[in-house]
Amino acid sequence: MHQKPLRPDGETIALQALAFLVEDEERLNHFLNLTGIDMTALRAIATDKAGLGAVLDYLLNWEPLLLEFAAAVELAPEMILRARTDLPGAPSW
């Protein structure tokens, strides 16, 4: 009996995405500048499911960065889109 591989939940993928943004100064500065978020708010996002959803929205709206992140975490970009639906505020596609 074969089991399907489990997909990480949306919160886990979003936390990975946040770490991906933070680990590179250029990516982080671009994110902060575009969103207007400061470092204090950035820390709060890690514990806020809606904020984590916004992180995935940011990646989903910038394809080159989405593809870079997907490769870094070894997930298909479609999995990141599906993960977005696990979090509050997801658009109804």
C-alpha cells in the first residue's frame, strides 16, 4: 500500500518563506520596502497566520522569487499556491 507524500501545511511553508526572505539582505529589504513593514512587525508575522499568508502572497505575486523559493525548499510552485489556501485571507481562485 503506497501512501501519498505529505505536503507541508501552509503555516510551515509560509514560515519557510519568511526565513527565505530574512536570510538575504536584498530580499528582506525589498520585502520591507514594498510592504511598509518594519522589523518589529516582521517578528510578529511569524506568529500571525494572516501575516504568514501575506508573505506567501508576496512570493506568489513575484514569479522569479517564487521560483527561487520553490527550488530552495524543493517544492513545486503549485504546492506553494495550494499552501496559501491553508491560511486566512486567501483569495478564492
